[in-house]
Amino acid sequence: MTNYISRIPRPFLATATAAVALAIVASVVPTSMANAGEKIASGSFYGQSDHITTGKITIEKDGDRTIVILHNDFSLDGAPAPTLGFTKNGKFDQKTEFAKLKSLKGEQRYEVPKNVLVRAYDTFTVWCSKFSVPLGSAKLT
């Protein structure tokens, strides 16, 4: 019986082995990790209106969707009706108010409506819709 593998040149074997390994890895990496969103802005929260708001935020483009990610270090001390939106030059734009805050702590994801042009704003704001005051904001860079 002939050993056919011993007749294959070593450089070819190394290349073929690497290609097979790459194909295996590509088949098991989840699509969400393989196609991570393009970061378009980020920032860190600071409290407002005597509220404590901390943590980081990232805004990503994922295909035709824009996603706001409040990181796992996000925290808000509490409020009766916290919502999310955008601010420019210190003025909250109520037309951008798009979601109720899901939780006072931890990682959260929200899809920004297509009619909100994120790059037109300089700050992301957690807003109290009941009293019309900012609870915390993150300057976007």
C-alpha cells in the first residue's frame, strides 16, 4: 500500500491544513461576532438634575440599522419615566425620544429609528419624560 500523503510537498500540506482550519473556524463563529457593527460614536455618562448616571455607551451601524448599546457598567439611580434620545448644543430634541429605558442597570441594546440622524447630535441623553429634565448624558465622540 502506497502512502500518498508522503508524496505531497510540505508547503502545499501546510497551506491546505491552514485553509481547512480557517473553514472550520468560520463555520462555528456566530454571524453576530463575525459581522460586528461599525462603531460610529461612543461616550461616558455623567449625571444631571441631581441624578447619578454612570457607564459607557457605544452607537454602532449594523447594516441599515443603528444600534445604541449601554454597556454592562451602565447605571441610573432611578426616575419615574426614563426615556432615551439625543441632544445637540445642550438642548434635548424631543423628536428623537425613541425608547423607554428597559432597566436601571446593565447592558442594554436599542434600535434607533431610521428618521433620527445620530451624527447630527453631539450627546446621547437619558431623559425624564414625566418632568422634562435630563437624568444623564454621554458626550458622543
